[in-house]
Amino acid sequence: MIQGLLIKKVMEIVMKQLLKQFKLDKIQEYVEKPNELDKKVKTIEKELKKLKKLSHPIADFVCTECGTKAKRVNSKLKQIKERF
């Protein structure tokens, strides 16, 4: 039991030293942690979702609401789509 814990600790120390020696810690940090581009992509995705919601308010209304108004709006949308 103690030998297993000791081996794990020694391996951790050796790995840390190897990472530092060959500067792999910076590469590992770059790969695992979000960088500038990851943050920009996330913000662009959020903005895109907002724009999609703004561009189709009637479609969202039809999908979320049910009843006679929704059916009428849905049928009108189908008629308009068929024309074009």
C-alpha cells in the first residue's frame, strides 16, 4: 500500500521534471486550457444564437405556442413558403 503511494508520487515528480525539461508543460497548457481563439469562438456562437432567435420570432411563437392562432400562423407561413 505504501509502496503504491510512493511509486505514484515519484512518477508525478518525474513527469513534472520531464515536462519542464523539454518545455512540454507549455504545450500541455496550450492544448488543455482555453486560449484566445476558443474564447472568441464561444462569444461568436452566443451571438449567433441570439441572432437566430431574433431572425425567426414567428417561427419560435409557432413552435412554442399551441392553439388556433398558432395553427393559423403556421398555415400562413406554409402558404408564403409555397409561393417562393
